Amino acid sequence: MTLKVALAGAGAFGIKHLDGIKNIPDVEVVSLIGRDLAKTQEVADKYGIKHVTTELADSLAIKEVDAVILCTPTQLHAAQAKACLQAGKHVQVEIPLCDVLAEGEEVVALQKQTGLVAMCGHTRRFNPSHQFVHKKIQAGEFNIQQMDVQTYFFRRTNMNALGQPRSWTDHLLWHHAAHTVDLFAYQTGSPIVKANAIQGPIHPTLGIAMDMSIQLKAANGAICTLSLSFNNDGPLGTFFRYIGDTATYIARYDDLFTGKDEKIDVSHVDVSMNGIELQDREFFAAIREGREPNASVAQVLPCYQVLHQLEQQLIND
């Protein structure tokens, strides 16, 4: 049976999903939703997608659509995820699930009520580099003492990953910190019991902090230090250093190195080296198998509870 999918968001991240889905058998993207009809049509033509619209509701009305992938602005994620579930469609919403905790809780409640698959794009759980470390932990061969993480971008103007102007404002806390907060709890297998945050000056036009520092502690004693910046004029992206009892690992996206910067072959870890493709494979497998996916909205909710606590701290600081 071919799963029929609608994809909302024809920007940089939507295209990453379309490229990943091309490698997954028995899945067809039948509808593409975008803000700009002409640009969306251009992407649809390239990927052979027949239906194009600027309204999510149009795609949700298509009976043959089984599932939706949301690669839309952060501020729309929770409301659109709820709309998909209410329409009887499985949904994968890109990170973050929400930027208001109560809205994320509503998505989780609705998923429980409908029994549909609802997953959040916490890609780090799926990158072969982080999977390699996860398997070492599960085998009892490695325990995290500390994670040291740098999330660095150069975004003094509001641009997307393709260098095009954005219609919305990205967020260090609710988007970029979400990756690390969730990954830290996932890799340690232990809930976060302490969290602190401080932030730098607020940008005069974007209205957000451009620099942030976060400290986390898990119940098992492991700690995490996360530095985030939109001001960094240097190598861009997120770099993870796992300091453990038996080794040190450095993860850069899908690649992994030792603490001495020797490359580790992670090509055997999963069926692909592409974290986004692996994330999508998990979503479709969970639908077919009628099970909860890794990174289900329920599994990632504790991450957003921590982000909410940190936000309250920053507001009151």
C-alpha cells in the first residue's frame, strides 16, 4: 500500500524532506502547501507533485491523504498539528512542537484521543552520529558525564537556510535549544531535574535574544552546557561533544569523530546517512505498524516543559 502524503512548507526544510522521501519506497507526496503559489508550483513541478495550494485545509480535505508533514513557521506548528489530527490524518510536525507549552500539551492530548501517529522532527535522535552513541549507551559501553554543545548561526538579518528572507522569526530557545534539551534527556535516559538559562541583549528589530547559555542536569547526575548564538561569524551549525566514562565523541550532524578528531565510520548504523530521511522512515513505519514512533509528541513533551521553565526564568531575570 502506498502512503499518500501532504507536505506543508516548500522552503529549505520542506525540500530536505522531499529529497529524503524520494528514497523511501511506497510513499508518495500528493499535495504541496506553500505561502507563495508560484514558488510552491515550481517545487511541485520539480518533484512531480500534482496538487498545489496555499491553504492547509485544502490538502486536509483530500480523502486519499493519509499523513501530513509540517515544515511551516514555528508559530503555526501546534495549531496545524491539531488541524491534521482533527481531520483524521497522521502528522509529523517539524521541530519545535510549539512555542507555548499549553499548545503542545493540547496536541499531545488530541493525539491520545485520536490514536493517530503524531511525531515531532527531533532529528538528532535519528542522525547516525547520535544513534551510534545511543547504541553504545544501551549496550552499557558508554555513560555520559557531560555534553558540551554549541549551536551557532550568523543571522543578524532574518534569513532561512537558503539565505532567503524569512516571513517569521526563528527562536534560539524554542527551536534551537529544543534539539539539545531533548537529545540530552534521550541519550542519558534520565529526566532533566535542573535547568538554568541566561541570555544576551535583545535585538532591536528582531525582538529576540541573539545569544543564550543553558545549563542542564539529569537525574542520573550527567550535565549539559549549551551555548547558542545568531551572532557567530564562523562555522555554522550545531556541534556536540559527548564526554563519557570510556570515550569522548564529537558529533557534527550525521558525522562522528573521536575526541582527537579521528573520523568514526557510522555508515553501518542505519539504512541511510541522512537524518531527515531516517526520521521520515520512522514516521511512515509507525503508521504502517500502528505503533508509537520514536520522537512521538508524548515522548518529546518533557523537553518543552523544560523550555517553558527556562522561558519563565528569562522573563523574570
